[in-house]
Amino acid sequence: MKQRIFQRRILAILTAVLLLSLQWTLFGGQRASAATLNNAAMVTVLDKDGKPIISTSVVKLKKDEKAITVLKELAKQKKVDFQTKVDPNFGEQIVKIGDSEPKYENGGFYWSFYINGSESQVGASSYTVQNGDDLLLKVVSYPAKTIKAKITAKDKNKKEVLPETEVEVVEGTNAYAALKLAAKTKKIELKTTVDSSFFGFVNNIGNTKLAEGDYWSISLNGKPMEVGLSSYQIKDKDKIHLNVVGTEPPTDTNDKNEKPDNSNNSDGKIDDTQTKISKKQVEALLKSTANYILKNGGSNEFEIVGLKKSGHTVPDSYLKNIENLLKENDGTFRNVTDYERLAIGITAAGKDASNFAGYNLIKKIYENERMTNQGTNGIIYALLALDSGKYKVPTDAEWTREKLLDYLLKNQLKDGGWPLYGDSPSVDITAMALAALSPYKSQEKVKSAIDSAVEWISSKQDKNGGFSSAINGGDASETTSQVIIGLTAIGVDPNGKQFTKSGVNLVQHLLSFKQKDGGFAHIITDNESNIIATVQALLGLTAYNDYLDGKGSIYQFAGSQSSNKPNEKPNEKPKTTNDNLPKDTNQQSEKTTKGERLPNTATNTYNILIFGVILIILGGVLYVNARKKRV
């Protein structure tokens, strides 16, 4: 018996390891150990405005390879013009990369070379690149504009292993380089690894002892970091905190010695009077949950969507902030999910994401060259964003609806689930995929995929009504919320028999996380509200409320139900409502044409997505080190 239990725990841990290839997003199903490189570095090249000439890229290193050689090879690979000249005193000098050819005598601009957050004291032709390095080449003027950030790290007992350290770095430096600089400043050993797909991640800091199932969790300005360290450019006054988080294997639901939890029913039978949550109860819950967010959040797209969906007005400051953000970045972002997130938020606020503040975010999505860099996450949110306002997509676009659908369907695993990457399915990602596919459910191939996914999610629901996962630290409320959203989008009752285990259905289980202050906890044993979990719960309850009203998916704004025909005519201009949203001729509710039907875009990796890319890689190290560590 002990041996069998041990084997189950090992299997659970290894399953969790693969699940770390997920998001919050941060943001995966790829076996991280296979992607981890023995000798590699990361390289970014920015112009004088901070725009990427070469986006952050991972390069494999040869022995004793110089930075100038690495840059040349990368530029050649990216088909970017790279010109140098040889100075008799200083060696080979960089002259031009891409369209940037700074001339010091004309405006004082020049190429500056940074290694792990610090300006290099030698030229790129002299520096031998080391494993794990982060190299930044940027056009600057003297003195280069710098920003400051504070970084700290604590172990599982809240003991500081990296005291709060302020670092000063050039604009454009990523969080990974800033962390390396902080560790160097305090003379603390930092063990990192570079992955071919997910860039740099942290193995350990100092002499911290990591128990089985421990890993480094990262927060940015008090909230879980949504992307990996290497993908986030430091902003002035940022605060980055790393702390050790421990996880436990999922509960073994097959242990016959354990009795099912029938707290709602003493005889263990399903009581229909206990499995139904009234509409009046749901509406009261929506009000209290929204009030919690109004007091504690309301600053990002997902919170705005939840508040608007529950009947609150979107603050004017929200759209103004988005407009400022777009102008500051000239409408350009590294990740496709940034465009998707903003498009959904703008549409939720009743505006046209294809023409907002002079920017076409919809085109940025369907012409994006980095669509699959974030795995299925980018594909899923592309569909949600495009369908949120029934936006038109040219038939010759890089990513038509048909291509997005095909990609998503091809990446469904045989068991019915979807991974972020690779072949390890995630409940969160699968639930998100259901919502993305809901407008196309009449297509036979889509219907088949949906049916298979529903069966798989049901099989993963445990006896308590939830979904225990090591990546989330146990049974997370966000996952339950996400499943409710996905099921209701395709018309499946989250209170039905298929999703009722030991007398507990999905909605009941979600309510078990509710706190006295109106918020929801991440893990039930936290005994305190979490803003991300609360936003997810608000959207989950809203989805269920809409399901009771027969309204369908909350991802559909302006009442749009996207056509099952994947493509649109390239030059056809959509008719718009007074709210600048494409008109849906099938819409019968005036209420929804005013932008009140909003999508849920918060996921566990948010949660990932929300705990995302960092956690992805950590699993591989656990496997390689025989479960001694999980990064």
C-alpha cells in the first residue's frame, strides 16, 4: 500500500511538473527539460526610441564565443542588416543594425553594450559571452537615460535571501537582467537557466534549500507577474519580489480508504435541492463581489470587464490610460497577448479596437508574427478578441479565423485537453479554449473537439468539486471559475450531473472560496481574499447568471455571435453601432448592443497566465534533479 501511494505521489508530482509548462501567465505543456540549453544567452537590440530591432532572442553559444560573433549570427538569422568597422585601437566596432546607424557627432547617439544590467567596460568584440548572460545593445545618447527598481527575495520562512536592493539600469533592461545585477551587487549566488522557448528562469537564489515541490514565485508591484522575467522591461520604481512557494501533489481521488466529502448531504446521495443555486443568490453574489473589486482593484482590463458586466460604469480614466499607454509605446508591444488583452478591454468599454486613438489593435493581432510564441494562449485570446466585437479579418491575413481554429484544433491532445505547449493538458487552458471555440460550435469538427474537451474536464474534477493542481498550490478557485466560464459559453450546465461530484457542483464549489469581505480566496486554506481570484469569480458568476438567462458566452461583446464562416472579405467595412462596435444583425437585445456583454479574459495564469512562463521551465529542473528541486 505504501509503495502504491508513493508511486501515486511520484506520478502526481511528475504530472505537476509537466503542468508547469502552463501560464496565470506567466505564462505550458512543453517538457521544459528538453528545451533547457547547456550553454546559451539572451540578446536584445533596441533603437534610440527603445523599439526592438531584434526582439529578445535565445542563442546557443559556442565555446569562448565573443559577443560580436553572437550578434552577427543572430542578425543573419533574423535577416537584419549588421555592419561593423575595425578600429586599430578598439577593435571591431558596430556601425549599423537594421535601420539604426547612430553618429555620435550628429546628436550624440552611439551603440551602448550592456551585460546583465550593467554597462560593459569592454566592447562587444572583446567580451566572451557566458552561459545565462543577458545582452542588451541599445542606441543611447550621453548620459544614457536610466531608471531604478527594487528587487528582493525571501525563502519559504519569509527570511530574506536577497535583501531589498535598488538597481539603476538603462531603459529597456528586462527584469531578468535587473535581478542578476541585484544579486551581483549583494554578492549573492544566483543560479539561472536559459530555455530555447521561454528564455531565462531562476533555479535558486543564494543557499536557499528548496524542498520537493518548491519553486520561486515572482510578483511585480504586489501582484503576480504575468510574464517571464526576460519578457518584462523594467519601469521606473518597479518592485519585484521573489519568494519560495511550496506545492503538494493533487489529492488522490482513487484512495478507497477515504470517504467522500458529503458536507451537503449526510447520506452521500446527490440532493437536487442542494445542487441548485438560485438566480437571486447569484445576483446578490455578483453585487458583493463587484463591491470588493471596486474597493480593491478596478485597474486592469479583466477587472474592468467584470465590473462592466455586473452593471457598473467603466471609469473614463480607464480608456484614457489605455490611450496614453498606446501613445507611449507607439502602439507596439512585444507579446500578441498585449494586443489581445487591450482589444478586449477597449471593446468591453464600448469602443472600436480596430480604430482607437489612431491605432488598429485588431490588425496587430491578425498580422502578428509572434502569434504562437505564447503557445495556445495567443491563439485562444486572438479568437476571443476578434470575436469580441465581431471584427472583420481580411481573407489574406496572416491569421484568419480559419487558421486560428485549425491551429487550436490540431493542438488538442488525444485525451481531449489542451496544453499551453507540448503534450501536458491544462484544465485552465482547456476551459479557455471552450470559450474561444463557442462561436463555431455548429461546425462538426469544432463540436467534436468541444465534446471531447468537456469529457476530459469532467474526468479531472475531483471529489470536492474542484481541480487540484500542484502548479496552483492545490485546488484554486480561479480554475473552477474558468471552467464555469468555458462550459456556460458552449451551453453546458456547470450544475449538471456531469460536473457534480459527491454532491458538490462547480458553482457550489466556487462559493466555498468566498470570504466575509466579499472577495474570494485563491486556495480555500488561504482564508483571505485575493484580487485575481475575486475577478475570476465575478466573471464565473456572471457567466452562470447569463447562462440562466440563456444569453450564451460572456466573451461576446455588443451581442455579437460570430459567424461560423471563418473568413471575412478583405476590404469589407463593418457597420457600426453608436458605440463604434460592429453591428450584429442577429442581435435582439438593445442592452447587449450597448457593450454590456463582456468577455472574461482573466485566466489562471492571467494565472498563468498568471503564473506562466517562469513556472513552465521550473518543472524540467525538478525532473532532471530527481525531484530535489522545482524551480
